[in-house]
Amino acid sequence: MPRYEYRCRSCGATFELSRPMREAGEPARCPGGHDDTVKLLSTVAVGGRRGEPAGPGGGCCGGGCGCG
């Protein structure tokens, strides 16, 4: 099940919830009980090792279309 990160606008707390993708946009209550929260954009690192340059390709399709 995916984990989503949220921030509470009332108290500033950030927290994560595991929930189905279909519930990703649903309101989330912070651990302090506040309802005024916003879902944060998360970045995901895939493959590679820390400090190593990215491999060949890039862009939207791995470089095959000339866009990257």
C-alpha cells in the first residue's frame, strides 16, 4: 500500500499515512487532531547509488525521441 506525506496547516506537523491510491486525495487528520492538512509531493529515488551520476538517456522517454 502506498505511503503519502501530509503537512498540517494548523500546527505545521508533517506525517505519513498508508492508504489505497483511491483514497490519496481524501482529507487526512494530523496526529494533533487538526483537519486542515495538505498532501505533499514526494520524490522517489529509483536505482543507482549515492554519489553516482545518472545513466544515459533522460527526458520523458529515456532520450529516444530527442526531447532529453
